[in-house]
Amino acid sequence: ADMFANEEGGPEPEWVITEREQFADFRDLNKDGKMDKDEIQHWILPQDYDHALAEARHLVYESDVDKDQKLTKEEVLDNWNMFVGSQATNYGEDLTRNHDEL
């Protein structure tokens, strides 16, 4: 109700329809119309989702200007704020340590 107040007879916004479909298709695994503890755990901590890989792909996608799937020093420096704010670098902590690979 905080995000969308359904007026009687009024159409639902597209994002509400999409969220309903997401819930029905991917969240409500036992199809009982509500999420139980196991469904919430699967949603929050999915077993088949690699968070580090997803974050790395996001950083490359957003920073790789020439789209060669490789980051140059310039591309990283031009997008330093994205890397400092990234979970992949522990929000910048790993950037202050000595690393040969960096």
C-alpha cells in the first residue's frame, strides 16, 4: 500500500503486474499464495546464484567502454567510484591493500 494504492476498478501499473508474475513463477514455490520460511531463504540466499560472479560481470559491463570484455587501467580509473562501492572489493577495502594482480 505504501508503493501502490489500488483504486477500485483502476488498472494496475505494469510493474505491479510484473511483480505478481515474478511471485507466482519464482517466489511461491509451493503455490500456496504466500511465502514461507524456506521460500524466503531461497529468495534471499539462492543456492544457484554466484554473487561474486554477478558483481564482477556488473563491474565489467558498466566499466568496459570498448566492450572487449577486458578492463584497462584507464577504464578502472575512470569508473573508480563503482569499484570503491563494489561488494567485490569489500566496498573499497581490498583496493587499499598491496596486490600484485591489481
